[in-house]
Amino acid sequence: MNENTLIVITKPSDGESLCRSCYWAHAQKGFRESEETVFCAFAFDLRRVPFKVRDCTDYMNRTLPTRKQMEDIALIIPTEPKRKVGGFVGMGFVADADDEDELVETME
């Protein structure tokens, strides 16, 4: 794999369970290879997963930020519009209806 790759979005193909990188998984691993227990917390109840998962409809990668997290860290930079408002304003022309009412009152 490329050394510059920061995030791997693909699913594991080396026999590793998909639960290892899932947000909803609760995993406990012992000192031996066979000592591992995985629970799925997607439906708010812990369900034991007795096998390595290859595909899951409720999978959510824990290494990627959610939309809410991205919105929270977003930097909002206020900018002024670069263009001026076009049209015939000034020199006797009226910009909107409020200005027209004021113009009529001043003429009377």
C-alpha cells in the first residue's frame, strides 16, 4: 500500500472481521488468538457476533468523521460579494418599493 495513504475506505480482505473498524462494535480481545468476543450495539442492545463479519448493512467506519463532526469542525469564513449590484440605481432611478414610497412622499 502507498505510504501516503491516510484513510483506507475499503473493507478488509485479509480475513479480518469488519467489526474491527465498525463504530457499533464492542470487541474484547484476550492474550491468545482464540480469545476474542465481539458484540454489535447497532440496535441499542448488545448482540453477540460469533463469527468474523465480511459484509454488514449497518456498518459505519469509526475512522471516518460523521457529517455532524465535520460540520462542528468546519471553519466558516465570511466573505463580501465581489461584484457590485447591477442595474439603474441612482440618478432618479429607484432601487426598491420602499424607496419609491419615500420618493412619492417627498414629492408631495
